Amino acid sequence: MYYQQTVMVTSKGLNVELVKIQTIFTSIDFSNNGFEGEIPESIGNLTSLYILNFSSNALTGPIPPNFGNLTHVESLDLSHNQLTREIPFQLAGLSFLSVLKLSFNKLVGKIPSGNQFQTFPPSSFEGNDGLCGSPLPKECTRISESPQSVLRLQRLMLNLIGYYSR
């Protein structure tokens, strides 16, 4: 079977296009590499992955929602980075996921529920002060469930105050 999907990898200043990536990699460990910036969305195309480890880097931005495409992944470690925003609900659909480490990031919002997410211990999510919901003891309020909604409401209020103070 031939796969059309490819991934560009830069190594020592050289760009290399990897073809048939799904048959090449089943485990990737990028831990402790000092990587910065956002996680490339193309990682979500590596559908044969069983293990993915990006722990202990300086990664920022959101967890790509297309990580929900990693249907065979059993272990996902994104801990000890600076990842932000909410945990994508798509991750709750990963039925083979038995190890999840999202601890010590800057994640916010309600932890998704469903499938394996009900089985992960609180330590999988610790160190993310903005997270709430099971298995953490911090219950979600309307504000903590949707930080984006609060920001929109704050902007609307500021606009209204500015409009009526003219």
C-alpha cells in the first residue's frame, strides 16, 4: 500500500521529506531536546504511532486537535512544556491510550471525558492551574470551563463601556 502523506523533517540544516511515514515510525521520543514553538500539526498524520513523547521541551501553543487521528497511540507524553489552551476533546476518542502525561503545562478548561480519560490519575494533569474537572479535585465553574467565552464577554463589556462613555 502506498501512502500519499509525507512529513518534512529538518536535521542538521537539511530538509528531508519522509514518504510512507506511517510504515516507518511506531515510536517517537523527542523528549529533552530543547524544542521551542508549536507542535507541528503534521505529527497528527502519523497514524501508526504507538508512543509519542515530547516531554521536557519548551513547546508552546495548543495541542493539535488532529492528535485525535492517532488512533493506535497507547502512550502520549507532552508533560513539562508550556502548552496552552484547552485539551482537545478529540483526545478523548483515543481508545487505546493507556498512558497520558499532560502535567506541568499551562493548559486550561475542563478535562474532556469519555473512553480512557476516565481512567487517568490526577498526576496526568497536575501543574496546570487552569484545568478543572475529573479526575482533578477542582470543580469547573462556567468561567473555568470556557476561558475564551469569558474573554469575549470581557471585550464586549469594554466595548459597551467605551460606547456609552462618549
